[in-house]
Amino acid sequence: MIIPLKEFLGLHKAKWEALIEGSTDKEDIVKIVKRIVSERKEFVKERGTNALGPLMGSVMKELRGKVDGKVISKILNEEIQKIISS
């Protein structure tokens, strides 16, 4: 029996998310993101939400593929918004 890729990925999404989230604790991810954002605080203030891309690269490089980019992007965006609104 052949299962379409989209259906296969949907069936196993929870397993993959658990595997990804289990490889690096969410608290660790938040700490790394906060550290990188605070180190580049002036950059974030200058660029605003456009700082997301360059900072995403820095975080991804440090985490070396252990975490899904969507998870990192969400956390990073939240931290950037905190700086912009302060």
C-alpha cells in the first residue's frame, strides 16, 4: 500500500515533534535565543523585525539542526518583539 507523502508526514508529525523537542529542552532554546538577542540588542533596535533573519542564522548555527526552525523562529520573534516594544 502506498501512502501519499503529505498523509505520511501528518501521521508521524507528533512523533517527529517529540523527537525534535526532546533533543534540546525548550528552556535551553529560550536561554540561547535570549542570550543571542541580548548580545545584539542594538542591532535589533536598529533593524526591528528585519533582525529576525540574521539572528535566526546565529541561533541555528549554535543549535546545529537540533531544533525545528519554526520553533526557533517563534521564540526569536517573541524576544525581538519584547525589545522593540520596550
